[in-house]
Amino acid sequence: MKKELIIINAVTIIAVIVLFFLVLGRKTPQNIEEKTEKNLDLIEQIGGIVYINTDSLIMNYEYARFLSEQLLRKEELSRADFNERARIFQNDFNEFNRKLQNNSFLSLERAQSEERRLMQKERELQELNSRLSNELLDEQERMNQRLRDTITLFLNSYCKDKPYSIVLSNTLGDNILYSVEGLDITDEVVNLLNIRYQTGQKK
């Protein structure tokens, strides 16, 4: 049950991020690269330390949204499959109780056999629920890993042409409580990642 709540919360967060993007639209500065170029002197002066707002990157990176939508579809299919099996079990259980109350079973042995069958189906349903929850958690972890690999691979190439020594990750302001203006390279990175993703999609 705890894992199921974690999955539901994770999927809800992803859905909110996607919805937020769809409603408000992407706000990308017109001259992102020029804006970054203007800050290169400042960045060199402080030793090449810049940061990326991870929340903004995930919300605006098209590949991240694609992966989130895939996970949502998988979660919906899993939930539909589980709900259908649970509905069938509930019908069987209700029918068993009705027969029991009306003394419709031909013998005590027949009633006990049906009870054992239902208990087995209930165990299988619980196992299915646990398996589907684990599969979704594993899929989310694989999705996160693919996303990390893509971003890391991009940054390895991107930073070769920049005076960056360190690229920090900033999530909801957790890591960077203050910085001078000009060290946030999120917009340029998102823009270039999306260009690369769109180019890959056309091939």
C-alpha cells in the first residue's frame, strides 16, 4: 500500500508538471545564447561555476515530457488491468456470500472449496498489485536514469566549448540559496537539448 501511494504521488507530480507546462506555455528568451555570452566574463571571474534549475529543465525539456507521458500511460494501463481483476474478484466474492446466506451450496465441502478458491484469488490479486507497483517504480527509475544519462552526455559535450568548471543542480532552491545574476544556464541548456531532441526525432 505504501509503494502504491508513492507511485500515485510521483505520477501526480509528473502530471502537474506536464499540466503546468501545457497551461502556461514555455517562456524561452529570444536571445538565450546572447544572454549567456554576456555573462561569460562573470563566470570566468568566479572560476566557471554555473547552475541549472532542474525543475525548470524537467518541465521544459521535451524528452522529459515524452518519458513522463509514457510512464503515465503505463500507469493507466496497469491501474485499468488491476481494477478489472479486482471487480471480477468482488463479484465472485459477493456471489459466494449470497450463496452462503441462502444455503445454496450442495455441501459443506463445496462451500469450503469455493472459499479456498476465493482466498487464493485474493492472494493473487495482492501479489499482482505489488508486482504492478514494483514495475512502475522500476520503470520510473529507468526513466530517471535515461534522463540523467541524456543530460550528462549533453553537458559533457556542451561544457567543452564553455569556460565552465562546475555545473550545479538546483531543485526548488534547495542547493543554491543565493547567486549573482547570470550564473543560471538553464534556458540555454533546455533550448539546446530540445533542438537536439527534435533533430533526433526527425531522423
